[in-house]
Amino acid sequence: MIWDSHPLTLGSTPVQVYIDGIPQLKKPHPLKKPQRLQEAPRTPNWDLEAEQAVLHNGLPPLRGHKVNLGEGVKGVRFVNMSIIWMRDEDGHVHALFDEDEAEHGMGGLEGKQVVLHPDGSIAICPERDTVGPCGGEMEEIVDLEGGSLAPGLTTFGSPLGLVEIQMEKSTNDGVVIDPLMGKVPSIVGGDEAVIRAVDGLQFEGRNTL
């Protein structure tokens, strides 16, 4: 089997399959992939996550944490990222920097850092810069280990999107009763009730912890 990029990279696609030396695809349509996708992806260190999974019997608590910025603290410093997504004045999200220099023409992120300030603004500058917007004491330094940095994304609609296993009924959202499709039980308000997507939640799923 011949691939258009490293087999372990996201989106890698076989361009030809040989069985006993005979090609199986008559009209393959290979895509030209950037050079960075021809190398094995970097593997982060998952020791902490593995330890937490064992400690909590496979289901570590899904809790985030809030960074409390004290007086004199400049912000949070992010390092070792592969791509930065930013929202412009019109609300559109686009790639500001990317490892693929040829595609975006802006240069890679090697040696760069991102500082998030308490007012929500960010600064992108050399990793060793200690003056100006990237200087000062940092509350927290986050090593993204080749990951991405993006603004918060919001979606809307009736499905809540908490499906854990698409074909496993017990891990999907419950049925939202629709008064236009049938009688709504009085226990949930009857036919005059306003039914919301949240009314279909099942609270034993992993994503609702």
C-alpha cells in the first residue's frame, strides 16, 4: 500500500494498493500533501493522563481549572504549538501562523511563544523575549507539545452533540419529545410546554460528568 503522507498523520490516504504485485485502484486521485505530513507526527507524553486513568478507574474527572491572575502577573505563556487560529474583527477564524510555511507564507512557529494577557489580548513574539508585552512574570506556562491554539468556538442548534459512541444507543442523547409529532406527557408540561434540547439529556454519560 502506498500512502500520500505518513500513515499515522491525520488525513493520510492510500493512493494505490498492490496485491501480488497487481495495482487494485484503476484511477487513483492522489493529493499533494505538504512536506510536514511526510514525517511521523510528534507523540506527546501521556504519562500523567495514563496515571489519572488508572487512579480513577478509567474515568478521570473532566474538570478544567481557572488561572487566577494576581497583581503584577502578566498572563499565561503558551509554547511549542504547531498552529495558531485567530478570530479577526469580522468574527472569522483563520490560521495566523502554521508550520507549513509554503502554504501560508507567514513562517513557522518554531521559537515563538504566545502570551495571553488578563484583558484577553494576546502577543506573539520570540520565545526568549522578556521585554514588552511578552515580558514579566507569568502565572502559568503551558507546553502544547505540538498542539493548536484557537479561540473558544460556539455552536447552536437542537442536538447537544454529546454522543459518545454513534451506534451505541445508551451513550446518545435521549429523545426530545416534540408536541408537533405526538402528545407530550403532563409530567414534562403537556402539549403547552416549550421543549428544549437539554430536556433530552441523559446524565450518566461520560461527556455530561
